[in-house]
Amino acid sequence: MFNDKEVAKEIDALMRELSGRLNTSLWLVKERCSNEEFLQYKTVVGQLMGEMFCSVKSRIYELHPDLTPEYLKDDPGSIKSPRPD
């Protein structure tokens, strides 16, 4: 996915921005909604972030290892797609 490194770099940056916004939205829901709503929303956000990583980011990092964040380089197994090729 995204053989063009510049496109991969831009998509990775957008995914990071989206992850940050999703984190921010968690704080909003935690502060303004019931605990039950927060727990439900947190589950959905976790699923979204997991899907973004498994379907997009991990594939970018496999194709362009130099774009892999340092915190993921310590555990090489963490960037492999869980789906069979």
C-alpha cells in the first residue's frame, strides 16, 4: 500500500493527526458524558485506531521501514499485519 514514499509519508502524518483527534475526543466524552457512554465510545475509538494501524499504518511501515516510529522499532513483531498475505 502506497508504494510512493511521499504519499505514504503524508498518509502516515494524517493518520497520526487523526489518532490525536480521536484521543482528544475521548477526553471530551469522558468529561461531558456518563461513564457508560464513555466506555462505549472508548471501545469504538479503540476499534477505529486498531483498524487504522492494522490496515494502513503497519503496511506503510512494512513497505517504508524508515517511516516507522522509534517506539515501534523495539518490537519488530508489532508492525506486522495480522492478516495473511
